[in-house]
Amino acid sequence: ERPNSLHASDIAHSMHPYTNMRAHEEKGPMIITKGDGVRVHDDQGKEYIEALAGLWSVAVGFSETRLADAAYEQLKRLPYYHSFAHKAHEPSIRLAEKLAEMAPEGMNRVFFTNSGSEANDTVVKMAWFLNNGLGRPEKKKFLARNKGYHGITIASGSLTGLPGNHKDFDLPAIPVTHLTCPHYWRWGENGESEAQFTARLLKELEDTIEREGPETIAAFIGEPVMGAGGVMLPPEGYWPGVEAICRKHDILLVSDEVINGFGRLGTTWGCQKMGFTPDILVTSKQLTSSYMPLAAIIVNDRVYDAIADNTAKLGTFGHGFTGSGHPVACAVGLENLAIIEERDLMGNAARLEEVFQSGLRSFADHPLVGEVRGTGLIAGLELAKNRETKESFAPAGSMAPRVVAACADEGLIVRAVYETVALCPPLIVTEADVAEIHARLGRALDRVLAEVKA
Ligand code: PLP
């Protein structure tokens, strides 16, 4: 019983994203009231380690007052201005400069949006605008991957390769081909080695381009390490192979680093760890630690020049948001990146990678677990009824939520994505926090196992 008016009000008035609304009417919300480093508290006074960093995003933890101060100072100085039609303000200028400094060589231009979805919509429009400007309007299609996640708006949701995001929404609504998910454990065929799997996927890419015609394909988009589809790592050689094929056919390569960027994999960018250089890099989430909504698209000089040439012909790039480069969000982003640098949080992710990942790998022979995978400070435990045959528990997608619920009881917030339990703790975690994450997860797995056996 929760005699809590917020609880009743939420049930009466709120429509939650990604939620079974009828189930929510029964179950009600988990109301989070307070943050404290890697921990959050609910309205019942229970404390949790937030091992998904909110939505894969709160790098600096949940109580960084420097970000609150940066927002307040900016709100007092200039709470809002835009950057349409030659207007500018210091926070967005400084943040664009900072991102260009951090970006891979030759990527010097930045466009801001409010969210990752809007950023990927913007990428689609940039690619089309660029090709129209070059006199090749038929070069329009996108290549993406099954299980990839790129957002939920009409265009970005089309790029996303998850059936639940298409079904009932009439998507894809833009021309996109989804290729095989580069996750060997699940999609490797019987007897196929990892190298053969990589070669098969690269051949599929080449064949698709040949079949559809390179003159019709604008871009390939992918997350270096897939996040929201279930934390999936590509096999060795996959990304360099994709890069080479894109270069050969003059297809733009887009690295969606909304989760991977700013040290999540232990390197500044996911593309660095995976060994490729994109033409366009999309970032959000850890850019501001999600204290304010903000996303950034960083493009290389070639892409910028083609777009800029077309604006010179047409007079404008007819695209932008009221909140593009919002001064408060940019001020928070700058301070957040300063903290990440000063405290070497990307280095912290690299240093803790081994202890975080090896502790999780110790669950690899747990009877509920099929595969443990991860890199840096992101990981997934895919649950399976039978590790050898990779058969999932029935009904599909039922076991991960059970483990996630048991984790919550143990004071650990993680996330169920299909059959996988995802972990992505704030970059400020300590070795002691990591040990506590492992301990709580282990207790949750054992509890669910005991229930399953009973
Ligand atoms: N791209 C990736 C890789 C993401 O993980 C997400 C969100 O999780 C998005 C895009 C969409 O971002 P947003 O939810 O801010 O629209």
C-alpha cells in the first residue's frame, strides 16, 4: 500500500514512454526522489545503485552540483537564445569548439539538436541535402542493422532495427535496409567461425550495395557497440571492413555514439575502440550527463563543404530546432566535459573495465545465463534456458524483467532489453561500487533461479 498522492496522480494522469499502460495502472510508478553519486533513492526511502546511469547517460553521477551551478549561472546571464540565421551565443560556440577538438581528425563542424532521435533525423536530412546539392537526389537510401537503435521519431525510428519500433507505426517511412545484426553468439550460423561470420556480413553488405546500386545509397549508420538492442559487440574486423566498403562506394559512414561517446567504452569515442573513422558522428546522453537535453552531430570537412556549398546555392539549410544549441544545455555540456576531463572519468572507465567485466563474466556459468558480453563500462547478460542451443526462456522476453525486478529488490537498477540484462553504470563508479553491483546482481540471479526451480 502506498498512500502517496504522487503515486495516485501518476496513475491518473501520466502516460509513460515504453510502458504497458494497463500494467502501470495496476503496478504504479517507482518514484525516484533524490540522487547521490551513483545512487538514487525512491519515495519509500530505499536506496539503489543506478547501474544503467539513468538511460545510459549520467556519466558524472546524480548529484553533481557543478552542473547545477553552470545551469543557474547561464540562466541568469542569458537563459535562451537561438542560433538561426547567423545569431550565436558563447555556450554553443564554445561547446562546438570543444567537440571539434575532441573529435577524430578532420571532423570540425557541429550541429546541435535536443535529442538523439532528432540528431539522427538531422543526419538523414543532411545526407539528402548534401546529395541533392551534388546533383544526385537518387542517392537516398540508408543502410542500418537489425537490433540497431537510433531513436523513435519517424526517420530515426525507421533507422532503428527493432520490430517493436516499427510494428503499428507504419515504419520504416524512409528507404532503409536493415542488415544482419553483427552479434556472433546469436547470429553466427552452425559451425561458422567468428571470422567466417564477419566475412559473411561484409559480403551481405557488398551484395546489398551491388543489388540496390551504390548510386541509390546515401549512408550506413551503426552504433560501434550496440546498446539499446541488447549490448552487442561486433566481431573483430567488422567495422574496418564496413568502413572500407563504404569508402569504395562513396557511402557516408555514420557512427551513432549516443551511448558509446565520451568514454563509455574506455576511449573517447566508440569508433576509436572499434577501429574506424566515420564521416558523421552523433553524440548525446553523456554529453551533458543528461542533466539537460542536448545532442550534437559532428561532421567531417568533406560533408560540411558539400552541405555549405548547397546552402550557398539555396540560401539556407532548411532545418533546425528552437532548442538547437540551447545556451543552458551547452553550458551544462561544457562543465560536464570539463569534469570528465579533470577527473579523468574516461580513464576511470578504462581502468575499471577489467574488474567490471571479469566480475560479470563470473556469471557466465550461472544456470540462467547464456552469454556475458561487454567492453569498457557497458555490458549485457543474455539469459538463456539452454546455453548450448541458445534457446531463450518462454514466453519470449519474460526472464530479463524478472531478473531486473529481483535486482531492484536487491537495490540495483539495471534494464531488461529483450532477453538481456543491461548494465551501464555512471563513469564515476569506484571499484567498491563495482563489487557491490556484482554482489547485488548475483543475489538477484540466485533468487530468480530458486523461484524457477521451485
Ligand atoms: N541513438 C542511440 C544509439 C541511442 O541509444 C538513443 C537512445 O537511447 C538514441 C539514438 C535516441 O536518443 P533520444 O532518446 O535522445 O532521442
